[in-house]
Amino acid sequence: MIKKISLKNMRCHHDFELEFNKKFVYIYGHNGSGKTSVLESLYLISTTKSHRTTDEKEIIKQDHPFSQIKVITNENRYEMVISKQGKRTFINDVEKRKLSDFI
């Protein structure tokens, strides 16, 4: 079960955290406030692919060198860093060089 998600430089989010401390979590806000970016982040860290773009550099907030997604579950800490050089993934602070090992 997901306990927390943290985003850094992800599309319109500079620094964003959301804790899942209830059975249901509702994400609401004005158009363009980043609701879909939160869902995209969860999809991205689950599958290592975006459902919105094939060019992952688009995910990085404009004028920033990287984007970072962290998800904490009951059992593990997952992290993905996307930069112009590519994508790096970690589970419990141990880098997973092969995306299949991360998934």
C-alpha cells in the first residue's frame, strides 16, 4: 500500500508531497494545478513509462536539470530520477541499473 509520494521538479510541481493516510484519497484542484501529474508520477514509477509522452524530458519542470519521484510503501522506498542523460531508479536507496529489476 502506498503511504507517501514526493515529487520534485515534475511538470508544474516544484516540491510536492502527498500522504495516503486514509483508505480513499481525493485529488482535486483547478485546471492546470497538477492533478494529472500526480497520477502520471504513480504510473511512471510503476511501469517506468509515461502515459502522456514518449519523450521523458518533457516531464522535467522547465529550466530545471532533473525530475524526481519518490514513493514510500509499507515495504519499500522507490525512487526515480529523470534527467537529460536518462533515467535512474532505486529501491531502498540501492540503484537498479536494469529497469526490469526495478519493475
